[in-house]
Amino acid sequence: MPIIAPSLLAADFLNLEQACRLVNESAAEWLHIDIMDGRFVPNISFGQPVLEAVQKVVTKTLDVHLMIEEPERYAEDFAKLGANYLTVHFEACRHLHRNVQQIKALGMKAGVALNPHTPVHLLEDILPDLDMVLVMSVNPGFGGQKFIPHSLEKIAALRRMINDNGLSTLIEVDGGVTTGNAAQLVAAGVDVLVAGSSVFRAADPMAAIDALKKA
């Protein structure tokens, strides 16, 4: 069964504690938190103060996704705030290997995210050093977008790369994940499903998480 990581970006910002407690009580294993700087993506979301508050409540794995320029400037902050996984974007890192080693040295698991236009073969040299690859199945920066179908081919290609090299790197997918396409994503090779709108804007978020878990 896949790991489910509800995305806090789709939660009610006036009731973040309630959203965190819902995840605590659900079958979801992770909480996904998108950090946006208004530079790498055309939007600004959470920063360190929000994560500091959230981590006091959350009992699940904190999966922090940095959609920011110069992530190396902030990696230590997020380590101190309890991030378990820290994911940086391939497109934002001039010295990706250095970024990955920094994350690991700080005691976190290292992930690398790929935008929809970035082919998976570019990770060939860094893949053995990664704990996770995040395939963006929408353009990053905004929630509620529709899934880009070509993402399935990217996921399948990435799964082959991981298997062919005998690696245990996780594949995470973020963007347009629903109960309608979750099984197809898992069949293609996904380990972690990030779900925002399909969880927090569902009539019954707990039931939505349960349905994704069964994919």
C-alpha cells in the first residue's frame, strides 16, 4: 500500500491545527508541507514560523518540499524545525550534489523534485544518493490543478531506473492526485501519494485518505 501524504497547502489556513490533528488521527503516514518563496514559483505559501507551529502538533513524518531558490540557505532551519524529509528542486540547485549532501549531513532524508518538463534521466548520476524523487504531475506553485498524463510515463521510467540500479529510492508524486487515479499511479511505481484538494476539500477527509490508502 502507498504512503499517503496529505498536503497542508489545501487545508483551511484559519484552522491549521485542526487539519494537523485530522492527519494525526488518520491512516496517513506523512504530512506534506510546501514552502514557496514567490521566486522559484509565482506564489508564496508557508515559512519557518508556520512550520514551527505545525511541528508542535503533528505526530506524523514531516515531508517538507522546498519550492525555493537557494535552498541551501534554509536547510539548517528546516532541520531544526523537525523536517524528516527535505526535498529540493533539480531546477533550483546549481550544485545539486552539494545540496543533497548538506541535507543528509543535517540528519534529514534527501529528496529531489522534478518539474513536468524535466526528464528523469537527468537524475542518473545523483540517484544513488537520493532517498526520494518527487515527480511533479502539475506545474508547481498552486494547488487544485489537473494531473498531467505524461507524468505516468516519467514515473514508470524512474521506477525502471531505480530497480535496474538495485536502489531503494522512494518515488513520490504531487499534483492532481485523486482516488480516481491513485491505483494507476501506484501501478506505475509510486510509493508516496501527495494529496491536497482530494483530501482536505473532500466531504469526508478521513474516508478520502482511507480510499487513497487502498490504491
